[in-house]
Amino acid sequence: MIRVLIADDHTIFRQGLRELLSDIPDIQVVGEAPDGQTVRHLVSKLKPDVVILDIEMPGPGGDGLSAAEAIAAESPDTPVIILTMHADQEHLDRAVAAGVRGYVLKSGGLPELVGAIRAVAEGGSAIDPKLMTGFLRRYRERYNPLLSGPNALTAREVEVLKLLAAGYSNKEIARKLGISASTVKNRLSVIFQKLNVTDRVAAALVAHNTGLVRNGGYRA
């Protein structure tokens, strides 16, 4: 069961989302919050598996991005999904910088949100495909080819990166490649260093940008 905490300043939206998610067998909404300050308190108290945040919420430091940064610092193992109406690259950039694992648009459907919840709960990531192209364009000039030069990835590292970019968790990558989860973790540390990134989302974006993974978005 994936335990979810929802934060949005619109009560009707929160209640409606809770009702929708209550019909999903493997998801349980364990709490709601109207602002970022409250959600930080509830994360500490309830220990949810996934936090869903709106960007625009009231109060100093209570907005979603500030809350995401705080949660990343205070509860680094708790993945955050931004659920928002903002379909622009600036907000996506800020969200990724704040450490979120998912960025889903409110204009999308419930299957997209449920897919994102499951992906981040398993250690993966999920960014709305509509926003992927612009994000990747900005990465294009920053990174050298992955398969040549002093920081070239090995064949096994490429396999690991491809699976990470597809949204697989460390345990799933280990199972698919027939290696241990600790080996996957060690290889990811090396991959992050070679790519000059610090998190899974940024590494996945590099993989998409270089053509290692050609289908952006959510896992099948």
C-alpha cells in the first residue's frame, strides 16, 4: 500500500483528489494539508510514502517549492510530486532544483498521476512528457557524449542508466540485470559523478537528451 499525503490550499480540490485516489487499490491517502508549513509537520508525523504538493499555497515559506526543498532536507527518503497547473519550463526547472521526483499537470488525467505516484514510490521519477522536450533542449549543450571521452560510461553503466531513465527503482534494476541492489547503488554513484549530476531526475534527463532513451514520460 502506497501511503500518500496531499497538500493543496483548495479544500474542494484536495477532497476530490482524495476521493479519486480512494478508488485505487494500492494507494491510501493518509493526510491533507492546506499549506507547506502544515505538510512539513505531517511528513514528520505520518511518514508518508509519497507527498503531492501544489506550487501556489499561502504563508511565508508555505508554497510548494519551498516545502519540497524542506522535505528534501528533512526527509530525503520521502519522494515529492508537484501537481500543478504551471506547464512552463521555469517552474519545472525550479521544481527539479528543489529535489522533486515528479512533476504532473492538473490538466492531465488520473492515470498519469497514479503512474507518477507508483513510479516515485518505487524510487523512480515521472515528468509530464509535454515538458520534457524543452527541458532536454537546455541540457543539450551542457553534456558531452556519454560514450566517449574521459568520463565515458561503461556498457553496464549505460544499461543501468537506461533503466533508471525508464523509471525503474534500484531493486527493479538489480532484478533485471541480475546484480545486487548495493551494486546498482554503487554504479549510480559513479554514473552521477561522470554526468556531473546529483540526482536521478537529472541523470534521466541526460539519458533522454543523448538518445539513450527515446520515449519520455511515465513507465508502461
